[in-house]
Amino acid sequence: MKLLLLGKNGQVGWELQRSLATLGEVVALDRNAEDGLCGDLTDVAQLQATIQRVAPDIIVNAAAYTAVDKAESDKDLALQVNATAVQVIAEEAAKLGSWFVHFSTDYVFDGAGSEAWHERDAVAPVNYYGMTKLLGEQAIASAGCKYLIMRTSWVYGARGNNFAKTMLRLAADRDELNVIADQVGAPTGADLIADVTASMIRQALVDPEVAGVYHLAASGFTSWHEYASLVIAHGKASGLPLKVQTLNPIPTTQFPTPARRPLNSRLSTEKLRKTFSIHLPDWRSGVTRMLKEVLEK
């Protein structure tokens, strides 16, 4: 079994290098060439040549353009990485008879209401990033390949930058912080995403009927304000010299950004849990584990 992993150095890609290793030989790539292979999603010709040379049984794409605000002005690059290149990968997967495993986002929805989004719900992105991710999904579905698409939300990892680290850094310098309280979702660890992905692939290999779109997120939900409160409480309990005394909840309207954010990022994971018999832990358990790892460094 041979797997081609694209985006190996991103938060999810880094964890996938570990979780996919038990499935077979993993060829892990990023944008830089290695041994004549390259996973640069801005170079379609090179991407096609790499896929054809590796001839993988499974292609896992963890590469994406994720700068949500920048995508509003950097539209060509966002479209190239999140949609055009994804279509090329899907078409190559179809030619090879390979599985294509891809990650999308809750941003394909408009964020209205307070109910968790199901896979069958109507999509309506409110920003350009979400639109490019939706176009990528649609390209995969129309390419005729076997695929698994996982929509995730509020992804974090202990490696690299994340919301928790930002809050701890700001809390060390400021007496007071304003944090958005009307956006709701489930912080989801890159390690959880990677482990669930490997489990899904195992089942898909013996039961191709499970192909399709799934929502993958930790259980429960929270706001950015509640998330920040938990992070700061852990930081103080760990002995960090945090200066912050007040954490103000504010509405999204008080923190304007170039790209609109959906207020409701809740994802129903019922389909995934039932199809693959997977238990998804509460978001707090993953965040707590990540904080322990970060704070012990």
C-alpha cells in the first residue's frame, strides 16, 4: 500500500505523517522538491507528474490556502490551491483508481441559526476562502474518483501557532482582553483529525460504499471567549506569570475583518460516528492535552 501525503508540514499534515504510517509506505511532500517529487499545488504540471510517478493507492491532501482574510484580496492564489489544484488531484486519482482523501471546512455554510450543520444541509459560503473550499469539494465529487471529504472546524495543533498560544502571549502583556463571544464551534485537534482519518481509510479500503462527505470535529461546542477563558485558567494554574485580569466578551461586529466569519460553526458528526463507529471526545480534553504539552516546553 502506497500513500501520497500533500502538505506534510501543516498542523494536520504533520500529525498525518504519524497516523498514516501504519497503513503503508507514506510519501510525504510539501511545496519543496524532494527526489524529483513536489507537492506544490501552484504548479499543476509538476503536481500531475508527481502523482503519476508515485502512483499511490491513496492520496491524502492536507495542503490548503487557509489565510481567510488574505483570500479576499489574494483570490487567484486561494482559488488555485483550494480548487484548481484539487480538481487536478481528483482527476489523477480517478485515472489511477486511487482514493482521494481531502479536508474541507465548516466555512462552506453561512453560519446562520444555532443548530449543528449536517452534510446534507445547503451550502452558502460567506467569504471567498469558504467559496474556494466548496469549489474544491465540488471538483472532487465530479471527477469520478473514490473520495473521503472531511469538513473540520477550529483546527489547532501543539506545533506551530494557534489560538491558545496567542491568548497566552497576549495575557502575559495586557491587563484586559476582548474576545469574540458570539461565534460558536468546536476546537478540534490536528491529532484527532489525523487519527480519525487513518481509521476511516482503513474501513474505506474494505468497504468503498462509505465514500462521501463527513463532518469531523470534537464533541461539544464553545465560543472563542469561553475557549480563551479555559486557556488562561490553565495558564495561571500552571504558574505562568499572566498579567490579564479581565476577559471581555464582545460581538463579532466589534472586531471587523476583511472576511466575514460564520457565527454558527457547529458541525453534526452523527454520520461519521455511525458509519465508522468512532467516538469523538469533548473539545476540552483535546485542548487540555495540547495546553499541557505547550506549557511544559
